Amino acid sequence: MDIRKLDAYKKFDALEDFDLNANLLILQEITSKWYKARPDNEDLILLKNAVLSVTIIANKMNYEKKLYFMALAEYKQDKLRAIERARKLEEQLNQVKTEKL
């Protein structure tokens, strides 16, 4: 992947995370305010619980996305190290072959 595309993706991803968290906070604040005004309202209780559940799920998904990209980066590094080791072994094998001739 082109490094410029990766940098742009990281910036858009950070903006998306910020936007999601800001909107979740707005939902939580408004729901909390309404719930405090009417704690006996069953619809508000359901809304409060739903907002909290969505917040937890969104945070979990965000965390899993970060873990996914970290794992991808590690796999890529492992692959590059394996390729480099294979190239070195090929060079050594070619040297041994030429020395025997």
C-alpha cells in the first residue's frame, strides 16, 4: 500500500473515531438528562440501556479494528523477514554451489 494512502486512511479513521465518540457522548448526555428528569419512564429506561449497549459495542468494535490492523502489520513484517531470510539462504546456497565447481 502506498504510504500516502495509508497516512490518509489513518487520518480519516481518526476523524471517524472522533465523530463516533462525539455522537455517542451527545446521545449519552441527552439520554441521561431525560432519564434524570423522568427516572420512572420505561421508554427512557430502555433508551438509556440501549445507548449504553451501543456505546459498549462500538468501543469493542473499534478496539477489535485496531487489533486487526496491528495483527496485519505484524504478519506483513513476519512475511518480509521470511522473504529476506529465504533470499539470504539462496545466496549462500549459490555461493556453496559456485565454490564446489
